[in-house]
Amino acid sequence: MYCAYIQVLDRPYRPSRSCGTSPSPLHACIMKIFAELQLLLIFAFLLHSGNGIETFKFRVPEKQLYRTSYHFQLQQNWMNDPNGPMYYKGVYHLFYQHNPEAATFGDRIVWGHSVSYDLINWIHLNNPIEPSEPYDINSCWSGSATILPGKEQPVILYTGIDDKKHQVQNLAMPRNLSDPFLREWVKHSQNPVMTPPSGVEVDNFRDPSTAWQGEDGKWRVVIGAQNVDEGKTILYQSEDFVHWTVDPNPFYASDNTGVCECPDFFPVFINGSTNGVDTSVQNSSVRHVLKISYLRKQHDYYFLGKYVSDQENFIPDVRFTGTSSDLRYDYGKFYASKSFFDYAKSKRILWGWVNESDTTQDDIEKGWAGLQSIPRQVWLDKSGKRLVQWPIEEVEKLRDKQISITGEKLVHGSNLEVSGVTASQADVEVMFELSELENAEFLDPNGVDPQQLCSQEYASRSGIIGPFGLLALASEDLKEHTAIFFKIYRAPNRYVSLMCSDQSRSSLRLDLDKTTYGTIFDIDPNLKEISLRSLIDHSIIESFGDEGRVCITSRVYPSLAIDKDAHLYVFNYGSQSVVISNLNAWSMKQAEIGQEGNISYT
């Protein structure tokens, strides 16, 4: 008797997703599924064994191997901006831009909705806000949630594309406040509650922020806008959240930038506390952060500054320059981010949309596009000069098998494999011990583009202190790898570090965006160690340098370094030795992310 089973790379077989979106007749769809199942049976019974069971590994289509295992991702179709995150009655809510009909951005964008008890495992619910009225008939675009005090009622402000293709702001409320999942939402009868004011283009007026309440009891909200080439955020005020008055002066404006998308405005403690702050707090213990997603740049920039509430404007420490000196949440792929205050744990939590780096045709073939970053806790660095971001501690619940390395010296040209963990699905924390910083090469960072420097300073090119770091999603022969690394320099009156994510060798495939990312940041001259943490998940690498003061996210699509064929190395190509004072790496379990009714929590 011949017995066999098919192991599909440790993942269950699923029939073609094209049946959900294809206009082909039903019988063609059924025949397609039948053909796929028939193919699997043929492979199974072709096995030959004289005495029992033999395993045959059937490789699923390569592009499905790029699905992540513990990042938030939809089963199929398009997802972009995170919207309206909040905590309500013990449940975390994440809304997001979604095209339910295709794996590409479309003309009928809806709000998707998922809920969680821990920000890691998620239940997908039905779409709560869809085009249905003249004020949003052509799409329901991004917005935010605000928890109104008293009844603790959540409300949503979102951008509708109306029947004239104008962008207007609309209000929605839960149908049933006793439902912690907030499954159903009702659009307000007086929508739209805000329309493009004078001096704002009707097709560039979008993405209302979370509202905050002033000492006068009035609500404030900022909306992204554009007028010719000037990008700006517009301030509105309201006493009842329905009737809004526009401030004639921009809350913040920048020349030659184009539209300001997805503005976010929130306070942070100045005392170095990692605790978050409620959005409405305004006192001497906080400073304020204004984040703007500049569409032309496709990056999220933030400004630290002073909120002058009696004048209703924001005074940043430094204006936007359009150069590498501008502060960014993430120096890689990370856009249209949204934060919220987690009342349960007194933290400010941040999400960002991480888009694809392959082609539109690849997205269509995969049947999906778009991820959300791992939620990040955000606070102000003790220096007061930049924000710190760190993966929420809940992700550590997914840690599985662990290996550790301590006191390992990496001489020039070293490649040390981190074996014993699943390299394609891992969490890696490494602390590098540094010495003799005075030997570092000299670099004046003024006028230097770090991204260009990273593209020139490939990981294989030797310096004095560095490059050193990780080779992630690497093939055994290193023909494929993504290098995340540091290089230390002496600068005028200080020391700086270059941090890079070099994707130039990330895949043998040619039809990919392999942009190399990087930034330069000051380091303490008394620094003895520098840390690097990377969350690796099949096609995404989120890296946090110097304890989260610098973040770089990459999307990569290896053709060799896939699943069990992926490797992880620590390396040093600098002429000066570097010591691994401590390294811990964990294989990561898969998060539970599924449709309501198909997933349960224990």
C-alpha cells in the first residue's frame, strides 16, 4: 500500500484567490479550483515507496511565499493607510483603507475594520464605512477616531470623495455603543460637516486628524491641504463635533511641498518618560509633535515644537527643509502613519503603511498588496531632539526558540551565522561593543545625502569602524542578502553614525525597487555600545537602531533566501574589530489573523 502526504512549506493549501475577484463565470471558477486540487493529487500519487510513507514538498507559487506571518495583512486585495486606531471597552480597533475588489488602488475605497485584544492577533470584521451617499459616493478616504468624554463615545471623521469629485469631511458614529467590536457605524445626517475653504484646492483637502479639546471646551482638528504648490494643515474648531468653523490662518504651512497628507498632532512628555499622553493635554510638562505625510516625498516627516493654544498655531523648532536633516519616523518604507493614545497602558502607539516594492502585475498575481508595520510605542528622547520608537512589548509573546551569542569578536571580514532560529521569521537583538572611536574616519555630515552615501558604501566596502551589522534574508552563498549596518565617523566636535539598509543584493530578481535607505545621527562620544534590533518576516525587515532612535523598514523579495533556505549572519567588514557583547535571536510564531467566526482567543 502506498501512503503519502503533501507538505506545502508548512502552510495549508488554499485554492486560487482569483475566484473572488475574477469576472469569469462561476463554472470557470469551479473548474479552476478542481484543476488545482487535481494537480495536487497527481503529485501525491506519483510518489513511490516500497515500505510506507514518503514526504513530498510541493512548493507553492513563489510570490505567495512573500506573505508575512506576524505583521497585519489582509487575506486578499489592496490595503493602504491605517485609519482611526483606538482602544474601546477592552478592545483595540484598527481601520484601514481597503479596495475590496482588487489588489490595486481603485475608484471605490472603503474603510476596512479589524479588532484585537493585544494589537498582535486580529479579527477581521465587515467593512463599516462604504461609499453610499452623495458626499462619499466616489470613495471613503482616510480619517481618525476621537473618544468623546462623558459617554465615552467614539466618533470618526473621514474624507469622502463626493459626486463632484470634491473632497469633504464626514462624521460617523457607532450604531450600538454596547458592542465592544463596534461592528456597525451610522453616517451623520448633516454630512458633510466640512467642505474645502477658500484658498484650498477642492481635490486636495483630506485626512482629518484625531481631535483634541482646548481649555475652552471646544474641539480642534487639523486637515491636510494644498493651494498651488503650498502644502498646509488647516485648523477647524467645534463645540458639538458637528458644526465646524475654519481658522483663516494655516496651522502649519510649507512652500514647494505639495499636499500635506495624513496630519497627526499629539503631545509628548519632556521628562524622558516612555508613557504616552492624551491628545488633549496642554501644559508645561509636554511638547507637541506635528507629523505630515508629504505625498511628493512618500515619507512621513515630524516636527517637534510649541503649540500656542491662544493663537491656535504650531511653532516648530525647525522648518521643513527638504533635505536629509529633516526628522522622519522611518527612513525606509513607512507612510500615512497614524497614532493613538492607549488608555489601557498609557502609551502612544503608532502604525504605518508599508507598501510593496515589486510591480503592480506582481500584486495582481499575488492577489494582495500592502502591510501595516508592527505597532510601535512612541516617546520623546531624553535629549528632547527626536522621538524614540520601539515595537510594542506584546510582539514578544510570539517569540519561540531562542539562541544567544555573547563576547564574540568579529575581526575584519567576519561573517558569523546566527543558526538555530527560523531566519525568515525572526526577532533579532544585538548589542555591538565599540572601542577607540577616535580612530574613526572623518566625515562632515553637512550637505551629505546619507541615502547616497549608503548606496556608495555597500556593506562589502571596508571602512575603519564599520560597516558592521546584520545580513538578513540571506542565501547560504550570500548572493542574496539585505545588509542592515552601522558605520561610525568622526565629525566636527562630535561623533556620528551612518545607519543603512542596503537592498541592492536583496534578490536576484531584476524587476524590483531595491532602493538603499540610510540616515546619519549623532551618537554619544562616550558611547561604548550600539544596538540593532530587526523584525524579519518573509518580505519585510523593520530595523531599530540605537535603541529605537533611528528606524528603517525595507520590503524585499528574495528568490533564493526563502523560508527554510533563508539564513541570518552578523558581520563586520571594518578594519577595526567589533565585539558582540550580547545577541539574542528568536524564531517567531505566526500571529492569529482571520475573519470573525474563524478565529478565537484563549
